Amino acid sequence: MRQPELPVVLHGGVFKKTATVSEAVFIITGMTIGAGILGLPYVIARSGLALGLILIALWGLVVLLLNLMLGDIAVRTRQNFQLPGFAGKYLGKWAKHLLSVIIIFSGFGTLLAYIIGEGQALSEIFGGTPFWWSVFFWSLGSFFIWQGLQTVKTIDRVLSLTVIVLIVALSTFLLPKINIEYVHYSNLANFFLPFGVILFAMHATPAIAEAHALLPGSEKRFKKAIIIGTLIPIAVYLLFALAVVGYFGLSVTEVATIGFGRAFGPGFIIMANAFAVLAMGTCFMGMGLALKQTFVWDHKLNPYLAEFAVVVVPLLLFLFGFRSFVEVLDVVGGLFIGLESLLIVLICYVARKKGDLDGSRYAFKNFWLAAVPVLIFFLVATVYSVTKIF
């Protein structure tokens, strides 16, 4: 029997099929699980495994609250926006301009991290220099960004499942081999070290607006997609960090999967780094599309010019010598994402008073119970990152 066609929605000037809850979950999960998971073991090993796992769980719950707050903003707003558009609507032009700068720098930094990481992972699989593999990946990823949402949505669903299966397989292989000494190791002097990378790994705010645009009038399904789409990466990160740091300890590499091949031989070089390539590739496409929509939806930029900016600027940063994987994750996560998150709380507060639509069916009632921990956690992370940089 032929399956009924899904209804369509006008999305970014083009009619698209609405998403199912599972597709919305994959949009969120696919944009979350990327380069960040590959940098997590490196920073967690230096603070201590037990402490690192606690930090992942705590930050994950805080980010879940943040994502629910952004969802609350979206359901109360009649028009589709990315975050700068929400800021302009509810706080004014100053907030739109500020968030635009933050998100554009954050987006370019994120895309840069994927270009760096992909070059290293592809080099481990096929040989050759990471530089040229980074350029190759940039070319391929840029093509899919140009193809648009429907292509990215389909690829996200396939790659997200593949990535999760590979993570579970690799982690299951390592778990029986954990060294108990690495589990007990801790270094409180590095307590704050994982903050920026964890924030980067958890970040998926562009995907929240994207998922809402494709689930119009479905507040309960949208909220369900946010919760599931945020909890899956938390569970995956906890499993991966436990397995990798428990086995490698302080010898874990910056891009974690590179160490697999060096420790276990050619077969693992392909398997582990294929996971890295897929994870970062999925996020590169999702983030690139979201950044393009920020330019088009919120700043009314010509779509072709927006695409050009999205794909060219990260490449130029890479060519100019910004090629440290963990440092890029740390700056983007701790500084740009921290500032962005603080502003989301303020936008949500105003949207609940001045929103276009009734958000009662979304059922996000206890605003301050969510806002207080979000404010505290992200304020600490931002202050720490600014102090470390300057």
C-alpha cells in the first residue's frame, strides 16, 4: 500500500515536506554529535575520568534546559528565525547585531574545526597530508550545503545512525580493557579545562530552530524531539569518554580516533576514523546549512552570497594557519557558545511575555528553574574562557 504523502510547509521560501519526530531527532542529534566528541577524551583525560563524566552529565542536563528554552521561544514566534532573528524581534537591533557577530564567528569556527579534524582523520585512513584531505573534504561538504535541506536531512538520518552504531561498537570493544588506574586519576587543577570542548560537543541551537520549522503546529512532538535529540548525545558521550579515556589515559590523541589505529592496527585505522569522518561530515553539513539560513532568514542576504560566505570563510581561516583542533573547539565552545547561551535566557524571558503565539501546549512551565542553572553554568564557562584567552 502506498504511504500517504506528508504535508508540506513553506520553509526558507521553498515548499518542503514536514518532518516526522524521528527526522527532527536526527536533525538535532546529527548536528550535535560531531567534532566535539573527538576532542572530549583528550580534555577529560587531563582533568580525570570520573570528574569528566560528571561534567558531561551536568553540562548535558544544562544544555537540555537551554534547548527547551530555545524551543519555547520558537513555538511562541509566528515567523521562522534562527537565533539572531529571535534576538532582534524580542530584544531589539542591538541584540540581533550582537548575536549575529557571536553566531557567525561561532559558526565559522565550528566549520573550521570540522575541516581540521576531517583532514587528520582522512589522512590516517588514506595516507597523504592532512592539509590536502581537509581541502578535499571542504569541497565535498560545500557541495552538499549547496544542495540544501532535503539532501542534508536525508544524509543526516543515515549518517547519524551509522555514527552512533560505530561509537557503540568502538566503545564496547574498549570497555573490557579499561585500566582502573585511569579511572581513579584526577587533576583538580584542570577542573575547568573540559568546559569549552564539552559546550562545543553539546551545542545544537541552530538545529532546534530547524526542527521547529519542519514540525509546524506540533508543540508536543517538537518538545519530544528536543528531549530525545539532546539525551542521545549525552549517553553517547558518556559511553565514548569512559571507554576511550579508561583505555588510553593521558596518551589519548587530540582527535581521539587517531589513537585507535595506532594502538590496534590497520583495521581499526579504517573503522575508527571512518566514524570520525562521518560524524564531522554530518555536522559540517548541518551547521553550514544553519549558518546559511541565518544569513538568509535573519539578514535577508542573497542565498547565493550566503552560500559563498559559508563555504569560503572557513577555508580562508584554515589556509591562513588556524589548524589546532582542540584550541578551536575550546574557544568556540567556551566563549562564543557561552555568550550565545546567556542571551538565549534573556530572549526566552521576553518571548514568554511578548510572543505572537500561545505556547501553553509546549508545556514549558518552570522558566526560572531552568534559567538559574543555565545562567550560572554558562556565566562561569564564559568568564573562565575570557580569562584564559586574554
